[in-house]
Amino acid sequence: MSGAARPIGIFDSGLGGLTVLRELHRQLPAEDLIYFGDTARVPYGTKGARTVTAFARQDARFLLRQDIKLLVVACNTASAFALDDLARELPVPVLGVIEPGLAAARRSTRGGAVGVIGTRGTITSGRYQAGLAGWLDPARIVANPCPLFVSLVEEGLLDHALTELACAEYLAPLREAAVDTLILGCTHYPLLKPAIARYMGPEVVLVDSAEALASAVVAELDRGGLRREGAGEGRLAYYLSDLPWTFRTEGERYLGKPIDHVETVNLDELEAS
Ligand code: DGL
């Protein structure tokens, strides 16, 4: 298959990365997109760097078997821990969610403080904070993990008293620091935008890493002459390492439309065969 006709591979720890696939499909409707969600091993956000990096390498190898032209790491935790290794090791361009999110935050801030929220792994890795410190006084960087947000989204409690409480608990330091921009550094958080905006106030810009990343993918394809043009609607294929009970409702929540067909794959068995 010619370079531009090959698919784009996207992986996440689970279903949350479908927010990234949705945005990619919106901005690049002609591209074939192959999604792999590591639902058997989710969450990544509570695990250490070595474990997440080993999982990310295996996820990437699965997608490389499908002859992808570009790899999107649609998971903030995997981007935080494994992006450098993957970019060095793989024969295709590799894009993660952190750099595009940082660039969008830089464009949006009006001289105030900048906040970032994510899983414990992402925030502990310090990747967002280090990127922000390249151009922002460290005293104006506020980072806070929001571990319960992922479960609230997975349970569909997007507009619920529990979510309001969690926002007050996790976002208070960001509101106190009067951040003018808040990076949503986790694939699940775009679904909590209304609740987060209600708590933070309308003047705070919420940076959605899915949108920022999709724009970066468009630029990378154009740079490499890899954009698939005029071939009709691209094919969307979904692979999961486990089929969670809630996958239909949850998947639809992230994707905004039903998932017609999904295949389950056991990566260990596949690699041993
Ligand atoms: N996909 C993860 C992220 O964006 C959130 C879920 C998890 O902890 O695996 O960091």
C-alpha cells in the first residue's frame, strides 16, 4: 500500500482515547483509523513508568503489524512515560497528547497561571510541568491529579452531585491560583468539560488535548506528504484486549456514536504465535 493510503494507528489504555479518535475522524474524515484499547490492563494512570512503558511498546507493536503510517499515543499517561522511547524505536512518526496540549495552553494563556490535571501517573511524571516551565515561571504552574474523575466518567456521572463534589475537591487549588488556562491532561476529562467549566468559571480556557492532538496530526501528515485525500469516508476499526461489560454505553459516550463492530485480541498470545 502506498504511504498515504496506509491507516493511522491510535492506542489508549482503554476506551477514553475514543475522544481522540472522534476528533481525528472529524478533522481527517478520509483517513482509515485503527484503534486499540488496552481494556484488559486499564487503568494505566495508577501504574509505574516501567509497567506503562512495557504496555505501550506492546500496544504499538500490535498497531505496527497493521502497516500504519503514523502512531498516535492517545493516552496521557502513556505519552508521559513512553513517548520518547516509542519515538526513538519505531519506524513511523509517533505523536502523543502532551506536546500539542502544551502548545495550545501557550497560545491561550493571557499571562496568568496555567493549571494541568491528569491521572496520578501523568502528574507525578512531571512532563506537563517541565514543558510549561520552558516558558512559564514555575510559581505560576499548578498541577493536581484527579484520580476519581476517570471512574466518574466511566460510570456516566457527567452531570451529578458526586462530580460536583469531586470538582470542588480537586480543582480548588487551581481556582485559588486563578489559572486562566487549564489543560485537561487525561483522555476522559473532555467529557467533564461542562462540570469543570461550571466550577472554574467561564473565563478559564479548558485545553482539550484531543483537539490539540488532532491538529498536530494534520500538520505532521502534511509535512510528510502522507495525507489521504479524496478517497471517500475512511474506515474505522476497533480492537480491544478485553470486552468490558459497559463497553457499548461507554464507547458511545466517548465516540458520540455507536461502535458497530469490535474485535478482541490477546496481545501475549498474538506475539507468541
Ligand atoms: N487514558 C488514561 C490517560 O489519558 C486515563 C485512564 C487510565 O488511567 O488508564 O491518562
